[in-house]
Amino acid sequence: MNTAPGATPTIVLVGHGMVGQRFLEALAERGLTATHRVVVLCEEPRPAYDRVALTSYFSGRTPEELSLTDGEFIALHGIELYVGDPAETVDREAKKVTARSGQVFAYDILVLATGSYPFVPPVPGKDATGCFVYRTIEDLLAIEEYAKAKATTGAVVGGGLLGLEAAGALKGLGLTSHIVEFAPRLMPVQVDEGGGAALLRTIEDMGLSVHTGVGTQEIVVDAEGAVTGMKLSDGSELATDLVVFSAGVRPRDQLARDCGLTVGERGGITVDEQCRTVSDPHVFAIGECALACDGRVYGLVAPGYEQAETAAAAIAADETDQLTFTGADLSTKLKLLGVDVASFGDAHGTTEDCLDVVYSDSRAGLYKKLVIGRDGTLLGGILVGDAEAYGTLRALTGSVPPVSPESLVLPAGADSGARLGPSALPDEAVICSCHNVSKGTIRGAVTEHSCTTVPEVKKCTRAGTGCGSCVKVLGRLVDAELEASGVEVDKGLCGCFAQTREELYEIVLALRITGHRDLLDRHGREDARGGDGCETCKPAVASIIASLAPAIGASGYVLDGEQAALQDTNDHFLANLQKNGSYSVVPRIPGGEIAPEKLIVIGEIARDFGLYTKITGGQRIDMFGARVEQLPLIWARLVDAGFESGHAYGKSLRTVKSCVGSTWCRYGVQDSVRMAIDLELRYRGLRSPHKLKSAVSGCQRECAEARSKDFGVIATASGWNLYVGGNGGATPRHADLLAKDLSDAELVRLVDRFLMFYIRTADRLERTSVWLERIPGGLDHVRDVVVHDSLGICDELEQLMRAHVAHYRDEWAETVGDPEKLARFVSFVNAPDTPDPVVAFVPERDQIKPDLPLLSIGLRPADDALEGSAQR
Amino acid sequence: MTLALETTDLKVQLRLADGWFTACDLGALTPGRGVAALLPDGRQVALFRDRADRLYAVDNRDPFTGAAVLSRGLTGTHQDRPFVASPLLKQRFDLISGECLDDGAVRVTAYEVRTD
């Protein structure tokens, strides 16, 4: 694995933590991954993950969800990533790194991002069984395993930021938890005495025991060497089964020391402004292992990211893109155990002659302090209990706030409390400090890059993708900017209507509008009025009118008058258009039950017209290959034999599938076939926002697959369970239980309400599964409305359904009985007896199939390209 | 156009290379819908009438699928231009120019239409 001299230059990165990953991204952004071989040696058994959010593992985030990278990024940029294989030695003379596995990598540039290690105070017993640190996912897994198996009490040594998180995690694992902090207050680095007091109160209220001002002197162990307690510096002893050390971190600089790189007195690899080590121009150090040129080691992720960018820029050596790292803002905002804690700027008031403005309410666990310079400049501050103002205040740091400082810390309800929106900030104010994104950049994302949502802005600017603490401010900023630039998110149905389908439904119902033209001219967008509408709104409005036909006095026949012009071709010819311009025919077979005589009729018709037949998934028979002019002839015979339209062509009820049920099946507990037939006949012809499928199973074995349907019914010993919102297809979804053990009448009443509520509120072409996920409140809201009648509309919903049932007529029976309606069923207006010559068939497996080569004759030469675009 | 005209026996004609071809009665066209007509040479034409009684004619063959179905598509107005959307894969075609609105590289033949 040793590259020959003169080959592609190689960058070796040691360490794949958050900063290491950011460095790789910075290399990729600068095109360096294309010009260099990039090798990454990672000690942990997994690639970079979000260490800042480590504790969220205990609230259910999986290690995979914490991951910061995917195989795709690594593969796309040709990066060689070796996980579980740390660098062991560096030979700077030969410019080679040896990994634990024995692999040797020659480098041109070496970047050390080895991070830090947890500091464990040198107390006796510190290595006992049951002692842990809190740094990696593996640490968490070990703590979890031990806590579940062997512990009821846990103690955390260290009351800093990580210590509090660790204590919260132990509590979450069900342990009685203690925090032991040597300093006189919690989070001594970030907050002052007042803030510590507010924090202490809130933490104790959560049931955590806090011991401040005491040190740990010894870990007490039993005969097997397992932890049983700890001796404290005040002479007391604390019984505990588990100890987590969280007493700060130290730079991991051993590799650097071993190869003779200069390190600081208190650790940290000494680097210059470009993050290049002072000892070797070919070696860089970034993140928590680096001692920056201001003499500090930065333990926060934001400065680490800045260092990663700086080092990448230095390696790229592009004169127009040179960065320096000379120090960083230590502002932080955290949510610790549900408590907001933030500190920013000169939080401890070290500036000469500075003044404090403090608001404190220990009862509410609130503490807010601002540090103000003599000239009124905001220098920094501390917020505990409510850090809402953090984003604004941090951005204002270094300037004189536009309102008095007092009003910035008073609670919102107080008389003089001022709320400074993000609009008050200057453009150069940094909103996302993790990625150093200014307000101006975010505004630019909206105004110049046409972003209209927070996710888009996040993608465009990276703001809010670090610690996430600025997302709230980001959202307000994006909204404000959208508003200012007059952008409104258009929720309208199409270019013709500004209303949603739901709003149009309400208009049609309230004003009893029975035509698309009328609706368009009265309620359409200004410039669409008087026009012809479009292929989106015409069928959508036709569907609404059809759903409401009896209630608004419209004709229930979908091909009457103007309605005929609104229908998709399927509805227009009451059949399903297939790829060669022929149609398929599906007669209704309610519940999938069919008598032999009727089966024979279908067979005879298919044979006489030469149709291809196939059994559908909805337990009926589809006949393919009918030309337009054959449809009335086919249906004349079907109607004559007692069949009616199966509405396979409509956005309407398709089938109610059933298993054989208690009549025949030894397991069945209810008559599922009868119920399926009843439901299918009740809802047949009901036009809806999208197709509706249903099924009834006669027992819990669920042979009818009812839970993959829009409404599914499963028999129980005492009645029926109703499930809603199921779907098969590309995005399968199991239906949710809406109500249990219903009688026949209760079931039908509930389905009536459910379907009418769906028809009323769904978007165009929105299946119940998507609708249920989308509507505010989801299933609970739907249950409230249709089961508990929370909106008081159930009477109306039931009445609408009763009207539908009462007015149902078979569309095909009506069509074949009316010569005027039959006139449309011709291939050519000027040659009614001539069939469309493009509709032709060839034999396959004893049946017919479309003559596909005939279809492609005379198509443009670039047929392949056409096919590609057709599938977009 | 006036109502009086509609009641007369107006014919829909389209211009072919060798003159005007009579396709059908105006009454055979429903506003907002199309019909197909067979030309003497075997080609097919889709004829449309909009709600303002303007007439349009384009080739009936959908160039994306090869099926003769454009006459069965839904019509509409997009930025004041009339269009038909193919009933198969929904690509829209400008009824005046024949241009595909969803793929600039594709167009269908458009014919001049008149009533006589």
C-alpha cells in the first residue's frame, strides 16, 4: 500500500471524527479529492458520527442516525477509509504512517485530527469494573449494558456540560443518579454563580442529586473488583454501582509527541494560523488535538470546523482562498436535561470596567446576565432556563443593541420586555456559528437562490446543520425574508385555481356550483377566468361535482352536459385506456363472488370480441383490447346479463375484496363475503379524490389483506374492526385501527363518515394513506371527527352519503340505453365504421397482445430519447 | 361567433396540401373535447373546439407512444395558449403550433382550420 514517489500526491488524515469529516468535505469542495489520493485512518469501528448529539442515543436515535457520512460520499470522492485501524506511528523523515493493521501509507500531507480523550482523575480504583467514560458510541453501549444488568445507582464525576448529559442519560436508564463536581457550581466554565444556582435548582427538581465543592478521592470496590461506591473529599461516602468520569478532556497528542512534533506545555499539537504544525510544514493538526496560535485548545465543534476549512484551504494553496484560524468564539447554547443553557462572548465579565445586567428568578429556574461595556456595547452574557434570545443576542455581541439591555433580559410578559426579531440584526451577524453563516448569506439563499423553505436554505448554506441551535432563528429569518420579497407559497390546485381542492369542495357545496366553467369564472385566478382550465383542475372539479351531485342538484351522470368535457379519457369512455389506444373493460363483481352463469357470459363476450382476459388483484376479471366502437356492443351484452360498471376507470370505489368467511372457512368468525358485497354495493360509483380500495377478512388471519386497503374490515368474535389509511403499491402502509368490535350498522355508519370526510378534505389524487399522514392531528383528529363528532359534521357527512346511495345509477346501463350518448364511441368522426388502424394485435400464449412494432412505425428516429423523456 | 351561426350547418375544414378538407359538422365538436378525423391519405387528425368556439387541429398520433389518442386528451389554457394533454403519459401540446410544452424537441403537425 505504499505509493511510489511521483505518483498522485497523497493526503493522509488521521482520525475520522466530526472535524475529520468536515475536513474531507472541505477537500472535496476544493476539488482536492480529485487531484489527491486521500487516505483516512479511523480508530473507532464506525465512520464519523455526531458526537455532539451522542446522548440522543438514549432517546432512541440509532448509531446509524447519528452518522455524519454515508458510503456514498466516501465512494463518490474516492476516499480510502479504514475504520478500526488507527495510525500507530509516523515517520516524518520518510513521510510514512503505519497503521495498527501494519499497512504503511506514504504521505505528502499528513493531517492529524485525533481529537481528545476523557480525563480520568488518578484516584485509586479508577479502572474498576463499572467505571466508564462518556465519549464514544461504544462507551454508551457499554454503559447501557452494565446499567441494565448490574446497576441501580450511578454517579458522574464532573458537573460540566458532558457530565450533566451523562447524568441525564443514567437517569433515563432508570438509575438513581448523582453528580459530583469539584467546583462550587455546575457548569463552571460556561456559567457564573447565579447561573449555576438557577441550574442547580432545576436539576435537583428533576430528581438528580448534586454534590458540588467536593472531589472524588477513591473508588470503592468489592471482592470481584466491581464498583460499590466512592469516597469524597468531605469525608462522606456515596454508594453507587456505576461511575462515569466526565471531568474534562485532554488533547490526544501522543502520536505527535512520538514523532517529535512540538506540543504545548499542557498538551495540544502546536500549529500556526493555517493549522500547520510549527515543526513540520507537511503536517497539519485540527480540532481538539491542536493548540491554536492563540495558545488555546478548542473543545467545541465550531472552531474545529473552522480549523478544518483553514487546513484544507492551506493545502489547496489557492491564493484567492486563504483562511487563517487565530481564535474562536466560545459561545454555546445547549439543552441539557431539558434546560436551556447558553453563554456567549465575554460571559464572565473579564473586560475592564464592564457592567452586568442581571435578571434572576430562582423559582422559575431562570437566570439571564448580559455583560455590557462602558459605551453600551454588548460584550457577552449567560442565559439559563430560557435561551430563546441567544441567537439574537449573540449576533448583537460587539455592537450597541438598538434597545436597552434591561429590556432584552426581562421576560416577554413584563411591561418593558423587548423581543428583538432577527430583522433587527445586521447582515454580517453570524446566525450559524457552527458553519459561520451570516444573516446576509441566509437572506441571499432566499433572494438569489430562490430557497423557500428552511430545509432548502439549510442545504444551500449549511446553516443549522451543525448543532442545530440556530434553526429557530433561521426559520424566522427565512419567513421574514420570504415575506419581504413577496413570495407566497402557492398551495393552489393548479395554475387556474388559487384554492386547494378542499377549499373548492367547500365552495362547490356552499354555492351549489355545478359546472367547471362557472367555478373558474367566479373563483379562478384572475388571469385564468374565461379560459379553458387545464388537465389538472378539470377532472378534479368534475370529481367534486360528481361526489356532491345529489346535494348540489347536479346530474349524477358523469357524461352529462359540460361534465363530459371535464373527464379524463377513462371516464369519458367509461373504460381504461391502454398503451395502444385500445380500452379494457371491468364489470363489477361485488366481493369477488360470481355465479357460473355470469362467468360464462364474460367468457363468451371475451371470446366473441377477441379480448385478452386476466384476473385482477381485486378479485374480478379484466378484458383488454376493445376498440372504442366495440365498447357499447360489449356493454350491451354485459348489462343484459346483469353486470354493471366496475368503475375501474374512475377515481372512485374499485372493489371490496373478501375471503370466503364463516360460511365455508373453518376459522371464519363472521360472514365476510356478505359484508364485502354490502359495502361494495353501498359505495359503488362514489367519486373521490383518488381511487378507493377495500377488503373484508372473516377472521384475524386476514386472508383478504384488509390492512393494505383504504378502508379494511376484519372480523372479530363480537363484530368488526375498522382499519383506515392502508396502501399497497410503491409506498405500502398498514391501515390504522379506527374503531373496534362494531356492529354491522355501526361499521357502515363509520365508513360513511370516514369516506365523506376524506372526500371533503383530501387533496387531488391523494390516497387515504397520504391524507392520514398529512392532515394536522393525523389519525387522532380523524377519529375525533368521525367517531366522536368533534366538529359536529357527522350528520351532514352521513346525509351526503345517503344521498349518494339513493341516487346511484349504473353509468353503463344509462349509456347503452341512449343513442345520443353512444355517438361518441367511434374512432373517426368522419368515418364511424372505420376502426383505428393503429389498434392491432398479435397472438401470444393463446390470447392477443398489442402489436407494439406497429406503434413505433414512423415515430421520430430518436425513439430511445423519446422513451427516456416520456418516463420523466 | 353568434348563436345564430351555430344552428346552421357549418362544416369544419382543415387545410391540406391540395386544399381545404371537410372533416365534420361543427355540431359534432363539444367545447373542451376533441374528435379524431381520418384524412384521405390515412393520417389521423385531432380536432378541438374551445369554450370561445375557436377551432384547432393537430396530428392525432401521440409522438411519445405512437398511439392515435391525442383527440381523447384533456384541453386547457396555459399562459393564454391552448393545449391538449396526451391521455397516455400527459405531455402537453400547444394546439396552435403543435409544440410539446414539456419537451422542446418534440412537436406534432398543426393544421389550419376554418368553418365554412
